[in-house]
Amino acid sequence: MKSRFPAFGPFVVLALCLLAPPIHAQTAEGTISSVVPPKYDVTQEVTLTGTVSSVVKNTTPETQMLGGSHLIVETTSGKIDASLGGYALKAEGALSVSPGQQVQVTGVMKTIRDQQVFVTRLVQVNGRIFKIRNEHGFVLAPEPRKGVTRPEAKGGQL
């Protein structure tokens, strides 16, 4: 069936667009959570000494902790969750700590995802100091293995 007024079609669509209410994007100010931790301020660092009550090597959603490994340290002012990042307990020459050991942790207490977390930069245990983060709060990558050579680095035949 043919329309009687084919030229009016675009005008009808234009009129409907002009009369339609404006559409605005919804804002979610309170629901956005950043993956990047808040700014690490080295001038606010504190050093805490305590006893390790538990070691969390890998977090799961059930633990409701930040990703990476954690030390739960019992201090004179209570328990703290010392976040170590993803490499501290996994790399060669990694930090080796077990419940009951005395540790000294240096870092900044932050509220991340509505939880108090001690963002750890240095850990001292058994007389050794382990660097976990740099002065800007970024997790340090593990050191390359010493004494391990790659086959292609030696040269040779194909």
C-alpha cells in the first residue's frame, strides 16, 4: 500500500525527535571504585613492629582483600592487613615468613574499597630487608634469576 504523502515521512520523524524528552546518562558517583590505590605519600610512612598471625599468599573473592599476598600482623595497637602485592612471596629469593615470626613493616595506612589496608613498602624479617614497592607505591617486579641462561643467549646451531 502506498502512502498518500511520501514527502511528509522525514518531517514526522524530525517532529518526533524534537518532541522527545532529553535522555541523560546515569551517573554512578558512589559506585565507581578505582583499581589504582590512592596516592602513596612517602612522607606519611610509618614503621610498625609486630608478630605475624597469618600469611595469605593468594587472595580469593571470599577473603574480600586486595589482590596479591598479605601479612596479618598483630601489633600493640591491634591487627593490621599488610598488603604485599603480587610478587613478594612468589619470586626467587622472595620474602619467606611464617606465623609467629617478628616483622617490621614500613608503609602507609590507606582506605581502599572501604577497608583499612597497610600498603607495605619495606618488610624486615630475620635481619633482611625486602623492598616490596618503590617510593611512589608501585609494586616492584621480581629480580631476574641469577645464574639462569636462556638457550638462545648461548648461540649455536639451528
